[in-house]
Amino acid sequence: MNDLVIRPATPEDIPAIVALLAADSVAVSRESPDDLAPYYEAWERIAADPNQHPSVAVRAGRVVGTLQLSVIPGLSRTGATRVIVEAVRVHSDERGNGLGTLLMEWAVERSRELGASLVQLTSDRSRTGAHRFYERLGFTGSHIGFKRQL
Amino acid sequence: MNDLVIRPATPEDIPAIVALLAADSVAVSRESPDDLAPYYEAWERIAADPNQHPSVAVRAGRVVGTLQLSVIPGLSRTGATRVIVEAVRVHSDERGNGLGTLLMEWAVERSRELGASLVQLTSDRSRTGAHRFYERLGFTGSHIGFKRQL
């Protein structure tokens, strides 16, 4: 794994990130990899917000993983800052080699650096393998994640 | 409910918000209502971030409800912006009178105004009454919420 770099995403990474987002059986219907325009528009909103940290894992010049960290200052939990992790994906070629663990351990360490005392994420109920993975990493599935489309 | 106002929170609301946060059996051990200093420090971080919307419901000059909306621009879901709702509390005097529903309907409408296409929240597994409440409001408990303390 010596050649792996985890770094902030750049606009040049967008096609590879979208390919990873769309290469997922749960999420494929939500993405439009043949029309990247909405992703470039979203990038403008992300880049304008210093609390957003879209990130990529790169090996030999190829994006092989991605996630986004969002820093959320709040009053609850005695004024705790939390980090929310969204859009975690690992390339199918790279599953089972520890990249997911490295990526999430990096996310936890980066969250500490960003001042967070809590890291949280939600995972679709159907992703039972992912749930075991997050539990091994020290996460507790203590909550139900509710979503409503607008 | 004619005298109810839902508005952005101000620093003057912090003692009342903290009292609401602490008056909760699940969360009481996480709060320090006798020492507000960490909350005022957290307020500085919240106020510096235009994507944070701490909010209060006020009736007859008294804070009777609170929640925080956090706007998160992202790449996933074709560049969707989502709103995360945290720290939802309703005063015990006001339960069962529809205030919770009004507050959450306000949160959904405000999220639309803020450009979100998805609203999400997590609720402790033990809050089964709250889960039915969110489902009645059109939320789906499709995810497991994982948290890790740092």
C-alpha cells in the first residue's frame, strides 16, 4: 500500500469520483455519469464552503476511493463539533485489500485534526457487510437514519 | 398556535437551548447546563459558518423548541445538497400539541429554501416514539446511523 495517497479532491477528480459513486448497486439509479454538469455545479458549492472536505485515495495516478467529510459545529453534546462522512466508495478492484480500513482510519484522524469529538455516518440498511466493517472500526450503530426526499 | 414564532437562534437563546438539550433522558449526561462557557465557544464556530442554522420556536417570549439545520453540498445523488437536522427538542410542557410537527414541517420548508433536495436526521434506537413521529412526517428509516466518539 506504499504508493497510496489520500488527499483533498480537485475538480480534475470529478469524473473518477462520479464513476465510483455510480459503480454501486444501491446508488447507481441516483447518479448521472453520462452528464457531469450537475457535479461541476455542485463542486462550486462544495469548494465555497471551508467545512467541506471532499477527498480521494489515489494509487498509481488512479482514483481508487473517495469520501467527503463535513464539519458541523453545534451546541449539543456540550458544544461538540462533529464530522459527517458521506459518499464513501472503494473501487471494486481494491476491495478486500485493506483500502477501506485505511480510508476510514484516515477519515477519523482527519476529523480529529478538524476539531471534531464525534464522527458519524449513515449506511443503508441493506449494506450489512459495511455495517460489520464500521463496527470493526469502532463505530456503534446506535441510531436509525431517517431521510426524506424534497 | 397563533403566538408561535420559529426564528434563527441568537446568543441570548443559549441558556434556554441548553436547558432543552439537557432536559432529555437520552442526552442529559452529555450536557453541562451549569457551565455554559463551552456552549458560547461553540456558538462562535456556528455563527462563523453560513451553512449552520440553529433555530428556536418561541411562544410568549419563551423558547419552547429548538433544532439545528446544517446545509451540506455534495457530489453524490447527482450533486445533491442535503440538510442534516440535529438537536431537535420540544419543551415537555408542549408535547402532544403539534409543536413538534410544526417545527419539523418548518425545517423541511426551510431546507427547500436553502436549496436541499434531501433532509436527513438520525434518532437514537431507543426513541421509538420519535421514529413513528418522523415516519408520519414522510421520513423513511432506511439507514443505520453509526457514531464514533473521538
